[in-house]
Amino acid sequence: MVPGADLAHGKFRHTNTDAGLVQIIQKGIPGTAMPPHNLPDFRAMTIVAFLRSMAEKQGSGVVVPGDAAKGKAIFEGKGNCGICHRVGASGSRVGPDLSEIGATRRAAEIDRSLTEPDAEVLPQNRYVRAVGKDGVAIVGRLLNQDGFTVQLIDSKERLLSLNRAELKQFEFLEKSPMPAYKDRLTPEERADLVSYLVSLKGIARQ
Amino acid sequence: MTMRLVLLTAMCGTVSAQVTFDRILHAEREPQNWLTYSGTPLSQRYTLLNQITPANAANMELQWVWQARSLEKFEATPLVVDGVMYTVQAPNDVVALDAATGRVFWIWSYIPSQESRVCCGRVNRGLAILGDTLYMGTIDAHLVAIDAKNGKPLWDNRIGKPESGYSLTHAPLIVKDKVIVGVAGGEYGIRGFIAAYDAKTGAEAWRFNTIPGPGEAGHETWLNDAWKTGGGSIWVTGSYDADLNLTYWGIGNPGPDWNGDPRPGDNLYTDSVVALDADTGKLKWHYQFSPHDEFDYDSVEVPVLADVEWRGAPRKIMYWANRNGLFYAIDRENGQFLSGKPFVEVNWMNGFDERGRPMRIPGKVPSTEGTLIYPGNQGGTNWYSPSFSSHTGLFYISTWAGYSSLYVKRVDEYKEGNQYNGGTPRSPVPFTRSSQNFRKADEGYGAVRAIDPKTGERKWEFRMSDITEAGILTTASDVLFSGGREGYFYALDARSGALLWKANLGGSISAGPMSYSVGGRQYVSISAGNSLFTFALRQ
């Protein structure tokens, strides 16, 4: 998977025509992880048709009726989202960075995360608890792991690497640290917040 | 609990501390870190860490390897900040690693424009950091800011047209609240510049044109409108003197490279060092090493700053081993030429006039039938970082010795986005590593040469078979680290050049070594091939 390469939105960095997409599928993108594929035209066109259908499905999904400006105020105020999440240069890095959440997640998915945060936790957003042999516990978002070490960002935004052999306990947290906002926000406020989050597409690239 | 965890917990305040400019300016106070491309703004690539010594260097062993998912040359020098290493996977993916284990914290992938074009590899030489933000130049001429904690982009500023050949390959330099970079692309007939950008927003604060336009000082050194395609790349990071508030940058060759006929004149500020006011970008002084260059002798070297006693009086000196084969000492307050002496074979000049201008040897110019010139096209040295040890007082250079090129010139028409070279240099030494080496010694070889910078006299040489593209690191304990195209990584005695230890890393070494410590243990990192290797003493 190429980070940031979400193919479901109907917008592509290198081309937006069907013919251009066919060419990319067949010839790849030099200098990137996208390899050429030895596919005849009709098969490449089938893939393009699938990508287009995903985009259409997304467009016909949940309509976001909220007000993004009000949603921003909720994010920064009543929702207190910045205590865990970061947008641009503001907020905490402890939770997932939401600067381009609107480019990678759909409105319905975001709304579900607000109402049922435990329903689907992406693997990259899992939290762990590590307790050292001295009893010191560290909770953080898992960044990486191997048979001997664990990497995480903790509640103080420190990038830490722990040695498994020196831990007496290591566990994944079953529940997301994210609270459910179903009853904390009104439906209108939640719609505003979703509208704001959908508008976050990352930084502009010239 | 683990010693590391205890340490990290205890060091909470330090670990979370932002990298202020004051920390960068005084980076020598925290040798456990490597906060800027050459170690400190003085660019000596010298560390005060002294755990590894000539007596125990033979006990070094591999600690970890990080293999990049890239087949490009791995030229980046990593940064290390409080146990976290930051480097670049070519061409432009930023990586955060645990400095003690090499395990990845995060990777941010940047996809350069398909329009980007670079003469000499889709490479990157490293990052800069200020606060919690990393800065990187890209091969499609963007300057980007990335959150150092989570690898998310903060701003992205396109500063040149990649379709015209503009690119960025060097690590940015931080001065106060600004990020300073210069564009490359001299082989495509760009008009080069150095510019400073606001670290918070990416907005341009000042710009210095390395090829002066109408009304700018030095424009008179260009005729025939040749300034419009004059080149003047920046390939490596500059230096900074806080007392003088001057930032120093070496500037690349004029375009076209090997045929000077379309561009009569000295072609300022190509092949020069410029001293710029760090707040305004205004030129304080310049010195041109190779006026009207036709040998691709761009001044693609790191300016090395040292405060030393010079002929009986303290002086602020800039040492410079130039691609043109000469080692220079320059007064960095005013640009006065103090001395210049060959450190490899040189046949294009035979001395200096009273102002420090090289005296050319008639006939030693590119020709249609070819003219043999020493040093050859890749130079006596090149972008590979030298080192100055204040402990030994010696200056160390990665050299291509006994190396020449046959310079053949031709007439090229400028066409935007195409290479604009004006000829072809030919040499027995290939530009890239070949799988086998059949050359005789007099056809060129690599060497680390130690010279007394006050006299230019060679003190010792460590000779290789193939040439070297590796930088040099020296330590306060008189160990010198370097490598070569053969793939060996060496520890030498900085006092004598004696081999202390070596490791065969397989791939060509095309980067500068650096050193840091975590938990009181000294590490040395070097990239070779497409991997990053880190060594320490056996425990």
C-alpha cells in the first residue's frame, strides 16, 4: 500500500482521464512504487471502471449537511478534540493526526468513529500499555514492533523504543481512548464536526 | 525496567525539548546529538565524543542496519535528536528511527513530480530541524516542512520549476528563524539562487541570485545574455558564523559546463564562495576559485570555519578544499585570499596573482579534439564533506588522486528542460561504480589526505584502489572515519593515517559519517549502497 494513495475518491494526482489511468496501470509511474502491469486494455479499463464506481458510491453516500466553520469551533471548543488530535500545527500528537482525514476517510466513516469509536480502530491507531520490571507503566499509540522491541508515541508525545525483554507486561488496549460523541454532541453539532473533518484535505501542494 | 526506558523516563524534560536555534548554534555542547548536516554551523564534521579511540576501534561491531526501499544512492547524513534519528530515503521520503536499534517510528513518503530532472542522481543529502519541525528540499524543487514527532507535512513551497531543471538535493541550513537553501540544476541552464524562508510559514524572506541579473553587482561578468542560463547551482549545505552574522555558500559551475565560448567573462558568482548577511541575504564579499570555468569545477564543497592562530595572530579562517584541486585558506571576515596550494595533481594553473586569482596555463582549455586536464571532471574532491580536527590541527580531504579527464567541447543550443553541457569529459575513472576495477594507479585512485591547513603540506595519505565519494568524520579521540566506492568503511588514526579497523559494507559509500550517543554509548553511522549501517564498540 502506498501511504496517501486513496483511490476511492475519483481524484488522482497524475491524471484524471480514463485513458490516463489505463496508461498508469499499464506503464506504472517511474520513480514511484507504482509498477507497470502487463494487462490488456480491457482489463485495465475494468479496473478504471471499478475505481470510478467507488467514487460514485462515495458521492451518493451520506450527505454532510453541517457547517464546517461551526464544526471547527466545536473541534476546538466543546468537542475538545485537540487534546488528543492534531490538525496542521495545532493540537496533540497522541491521537491520530487529522490534518488530511477528509482525503482518506469518508463522511460516514468519520461519523461512525464519533459515535462508535470502538467499532473500527485502524491498525495504525492501536494503543498499547507497557509495564517495565520496575513497575513503571507507559501507555501510547503503537508505531512499530518486532520480536525484541516496541516503538510508540506516549502521552507526553515522546517517541520511545522499548526492549521487550525488560518489560513484565505488554498489552494492546481493547477499547479506543476516544470517547463516544453520540450523547456529547447534538446531531447538528456532530454534522457540523463531520463537515469540518471532511474538509481537511492536508496541506496544499503547489 | 530497561535501562533505556529508565533513562528516557528520567530524561523526560530533555527528550521533549525542542531544538532551538541556540541548541543548533552551540551543538558542540551536546555531542550526543547531531543537529545539523555537518554537526555544527561551523561545518567541521568533528565530534567531541571520545569513547571510540585508536586503542579500541578494532572492537567496533555492527549494531543495526536499516535498508532503504530505494535503489538511488544513499547520500544523506542523518540528524539525531535525543535518541531519535531522522534521515531521507532517496529521493524524498523522510524517516524517523530509534537511534539505538534502527527501528522505524514513522516514514513520510513524498512523491516528486514526474517533471523533475536531475543531472546526477535522484538523491538527497539530508534534513534540517528547528523546534519540532524537519525541513527537506526535494528533487522537484519543493521545500517542505514536516512534523518531527508524527511525520505529517506542515507546509510545502515550490521554489523553482522542476520542468526547467530546478531541484534541491542538499540539507537546508537553519539560521535563527529561517531555513536557507539553494537550487541545483546548473547542467540544465538554470539561473541559480540561494534563498531564506520563514521556518513557520515557508514564505520567502530574501533571495540572492547566484547569477546576477541587470543592475546587480557582478552582472558585468556575463556577456551575450548568457546570465539567463548561467547555472550557479547549490549542491551542499552552507555554514554560519554567528559573530559576523554571515552565512557562507559554495556555488556551482557556469552553464554550459565545458564550452565557455557562449559566456565570455568571469561568470560570477559561479565557482565562488559568497558571504551573505544572514538577515537580508545581501552580499558581504565573494571569492571566485575558478573564474570562467570550463572544467565543471563547481565549488560544491562545505565551507569549513575555524578560529585559529594564523601567522602569529588569531584569525577567523575559512578552509576550503576545492574541486579544482587546490586547498585554500580565506579570511572569512572580509574574503581575503590567504593561501592556495594543490592537494592533488593540477595542470590548469600554475600560481596566483597578488589578489589570489589563479594564473591559467595557456592552451589548457577544452577543445574539439580533447585536452587532458588534471584534476579530471569529478575534481580533486567534490561534494563529500571534509573534516577539520581542532585536536590534531589537520584538515582531511577525500581525494581523487592521479585523476584526469580529456575535455572535449561542442556547441550546444539551450532548450528549456534539456541538459546544456557544451561537451563531454572522458576519463578512465567511470562516473559510477563498475563491478570490476582494472585501472592502473596512475589512472586515478581514491585517498584520504591529511594536510596542515596552515601550509597546505600533506602529512599523510590513506590510499584506496577505487576512488571515494565518502565524507570524513574526525573525533576528539583522534579517530577518523571514512569510506570509498569499494564499499569499505574505515577507522583511521587521525594523527598518522594508520588503519585501525575496516568493515566491508558491500555497496558504495556516498555519504558522510556522523556520530552520536544514546544511553552513554557512542555510535557511528554511515550509509552504503541503499542501507544505513550503525556501529559501536562491542559490549
